[in-house]
Amino acid sequence: MKDFDVALKAVVDGLRSIAQGVEKMAEKLEKSTPKKESKAKRKAAAKPKKAPVKKAPAKKTSVKKAVKTKKQPATAADAVLAIVNRSKKGVNSATLAEKTGFDNKKIANIVFKLRKQGKIKSVGRGIYTKA
């Protein structure tokens, strides 16, 4: 057990001397390197100050009047809904297909969605009016 204690003491002494050496090297290193300036100070020193630039007055542009064009519906459902809303007695699927140019399957899908949303209602078989 004495041998172990002696060896342990030697290791502790060795570690202390290493720690002291590291501390001395750190002190020398701190003395040899200049202190760092803050980033803001370095940027300010690096950039020369510029004189303010005067802006030219903005040019006046002439305003052109927009030409009125016929507004196109945003979606296919909007096109079908517009046709149904314009009719007083109701519109059938064939008329919707003729006016929009869509095939029967697309008309059926759009009518289904619009009925589900409550925007149109079915008056009879294949005849739709606004809700």
C-alpha cells in the first residue's frame, strides 16, 4: 500500500507542475497578443465615411387609362356558377356544356361541387338554379 501512495503522490506532483507550466504559457501568450477590439469598432475604422449622395428628383410618368375588357371567370366553377346565376328559370347540363365548352363529365363534377357548397340547387332532373 505504501508503494501505491508513493506512486500516487508522484503523479499528483507531476500534474501540479504541468498545470503551473500551462498557466505560465497562458500568461505569456496573453501578454504577446494584442487585445481584440469589438467588431463594431473594427468595422467603423475599416470603412471610410462617404459623403451623402443627393438623389435626382423622380420623373413623373404619365398614367394610362386601363382598357375595359370582359372579365374572365377565375375558375371553371366560377364560369358555371355565373351562367346558372344569370338564368331565371334554371339551366340544364347540356346548355352549360354548350356555353362553357366543357365536356359532360366536367360539368357534372362542377355541378356536384357547387351543390355541395350550397351555391346552386337542383330544381328538376338536370336543371339547376341559384340557391
